[in-house]
Amino acid sequence: MQIEGCTALVTGANRGLGKAYAEALLGAGAAKVYAAARDPAAITDGRLTPVKLDVTSPADVAAAARRCADVDILVNNAGILLQSPMLAEGSIAAMRREMEVNVYGLLAMIKAFAPVLAANGGGALVNMLSVVSWFTSPLNATYGASKHAAQAVTDAARIQLRAQGTRVIGVYAGFIDTDMTAGIDAAKVSPTQVAEQTLEGIRLDREYVLADKRARDVWDSLRRDPSSIDAQMQQLWDQRRA
């Protein structure tokens, strides 16, 4: 799909990866980029069109779909990470919050904008997922559960929307160098790289974008020997307890 001249909407566009997505789309020649955020005043780039949007609010989602009826690329970037082990104190509340944004908010956006994309020729629907859509890290297990579910939403949407010509793209990366991961001591990829890899995936009509080395390594490892990742995660947990 050609990005030049398109109209795009990016959720969670006020900072971090969402901001990088919005800037990359502008740099690639998008005619208009709607930058969605819970507080539209946080969008300070005059080239962007701010949109008030909390993806967990049905009213906000419906209003965004009405206002942004010219969209042909939707980037579902909004997400939350609470770093909760599965059996930790407060894990149920953490999972509920992560599911609300990462799964139900994602699904709400897809359902609201699928007719918009169809009316505009099909376009592309981009879901920001994670390498933990494929395996479970014990240190952020509730987040992983939400990303496993988001993977299922993405796969199902791809099947259902293919007939209307909408390309559904899953984007996968390890830790991204944003505020969300500020407290995590691990190798991180720049949000700019993830955005650029995603745009390349849109141009080439890819359905899977492995946006960094971590995603590529995990993808290859799971196909070679799925049990190796399980062993690594057990070791990670056991070292934490030691």
C-alpha cells in the first residue's frame, strides 16, 4: 500500500512510539495524520490533527470514527504495561486494566473503523503487539496474557476483513525505549526504528512485521525449538527468586 497521500490515525500518539509513528507517517508523505490521545492538548506538533480518544471509552471511539471518516491507515498503538507476575498481589486488577486497553480497546477500534476502512478502499489496519504475544515472560505475565489475546483479535480480524481489502498487520518487538519501559533494565529498540519498519511493512503488504532483533530471534527460536524459550523463562524466574 502506498503511504504517500494517505490519511492515517494513530492511537496513543502524544508520546513514545505513538509520536514516532505519527512523525514517520508525516515523513513518508501522508496527507493527514490524526494524532489521538486522551488529552488532545498533549499533541503539540502543528502538522498533526489532534483527536480526543480514550480507547476504553465507547463514546470516544464512536466519535473518533465519525470524525475521522477519511482514514485509510489505522495504527492501534495505545497500550499499557503494568509489569505484574501472574500470581503477584494485585495481579487480577493489573490484568483487568491491561485487558481493557490492550484487548477490549483494540477490538473496539477495529470494529468502529472497519467500515471506515472499507468505505475508503480497504487500507491497512496496524496492531502494535509484542514478542510476548508468542510466549510468556513471568515478570510481566499479565501483560503477556493481554498480548496473547490481542494476537487472537488480530488474527481473527485479518480473516474477517480480508474480503473487504483491508490488510491487517501485526507488529512485534521486544522492549522499546519509551516511558513505558523506563524502569526496565534490558536492551531496547528505538521507537523510530519500530515505526520505520512498520511503514515498510505497510508498503510491502506484509502481515507480520518483526521490527527488531529480539522479535526476529524469538520468531526463529520458537520455530526451531519452542521448549528453549520456556527454559529461558524458567531460568529468569528462578534467578529473580534466588
